[in-house]
Amino acid sequence: MSEWIPAISTTALFGLALWLFRAVITTRLAKSVQHEFDNKLETIRADFRKSEELLCADLRSKEAQIAVIRGGAIAGLTSRQAALDKRRLEAVDQLWAAVTALAPLKVASIWMGTLKFDVAAREAAKNPRMREAFGVLAAPFDLTKIQMNDAAKARPFVSQIAWALFSAYQAIILFAVAQINILKIGLDKPELLTPESVTNLVKVALPHYTDYIAKYGSAAYHLLLDELESSLLRELQKMLEGADSDKASVEQAAAILKESERVMTISQTTNVLKQ
């Protein structure tokens, strides 16, 4: 019987060594996963800061264009139209101030353009790590800090198409913010905010990009926000130069507003669910 004692001791020692080895490997794997997660989170933060800096630089350039437009309009005021023209200038400032306030949120559209929203929504609903990551992304997108109250005051004094283009710009951005908030809280209802909800709006607002949208889908939306800004600038310039809206632009404005209101309603419904 004493012959079994060394064999039993050897087996016990081997089992102990195997248990210790597994414990060490498990600990190292956990630390490795945490380290990788921390690195990816830091990369996301760095990319966000870089994107925000680029957007701010682009915005300053467009603000300079507005200043040139405004200065030229002031020089051409006549006494009879002075009061109305002055109010129109103020309306341009108010509308562009709203664009300025929304511009930092364009990053939300950039991020959402890189994701398959329905897949991400289902994963976030069951993955707290993913919800934490999207919580970091959502932090800068606090709508309570966005001042756009004066935009509505500008509406009677800007052209119908200018207001419609602004409405489309606002709706697309706020839709992306609503998507990020859905991922942040882990609400497994991707059907509420599918990217296709914005497709009709973009096509109506920028009909010459229909083929481009068909090719790239939701990944193109954040790129087309810049085109909406440029279109709005051109319309504001035409308005201040005294150009009248033609029938086609009035009809397009009505179609854009219809789609913008639909998208805004979807986003607002999502905000109610989030609360």
C-alpha cells in the first residue's frame, strides 16, 4: 500500500500545479482584456477630440463666409427697406447661430455612419461594457445645453427653402444623437431608429445625391451634412441679395419640411422612451 503514496502525492501536486496555472492564466487574460478595452476607449476619445477640432475649423471658415454676406447686405440697404432688411440680417444671424450650436453634434452622425445600428442596439442591450463605451460617446451630446430658441424667431424672415434646409440639417443630427442614446441605455428597439428613416429626407433635401445615397447608404449622411450647410449658405446669400423663391424651391421646401417633421417626431418619441 505504501507504493501508492508517492503516486498519490505526485497526482496531488500535479493537480495543484494545474489549478495554479489556470488561476494565473485567468488573471492575466482578465487584465489583458481590461487593458485592451481601456486602450480602445482612449482611442475613441482621441478620435472624438480630433474630429471636433476639424469640425470647429470648418465652422469658423463658414462663419467668415456669413460675415462677408452680412457685410455686403448691410452696404446695400435702402431707406425704404432698411427695417425689414435689418430684421432679415438678424434672422440670418439667428439661423446660423443655431447651425453653430448644432455643429459639434455632427460627430454623432459620423460615429453612427460607421455602425450597423440594429446589430449594435441588440448587442448593447445585453453588453454593459458596450453601453459604457456609448455612454462616453454620448456625454458631449447634451441637448439641454444647445441653444436654438432664436432659430424659430428667424423663420418668418428667411426664405422657405432656407428654413427647410436648416430643418433637415437639424433633424439628421438629432436623429443620430437619439441613436447614440438608444445604445447608451441599451434599449433593444432598433426598429425605432433605423438609418433608412432618414433616407427620404436626405433624398428630398439633396436630390442630386440620390445615386450617392443609394451607393453608400447611412454612411454618407454625415458627409452630406456639409453639403446641407453649403446649400443653406447659398440660399441665405440669394435671400439677402433680394432673389425671390421660385415655384420649384417652394415645392421642394414643403417636401423637405414634411420629411423633417417625420424624422423629428421619431427622435422625440425615442427621447420620451429614454426618460
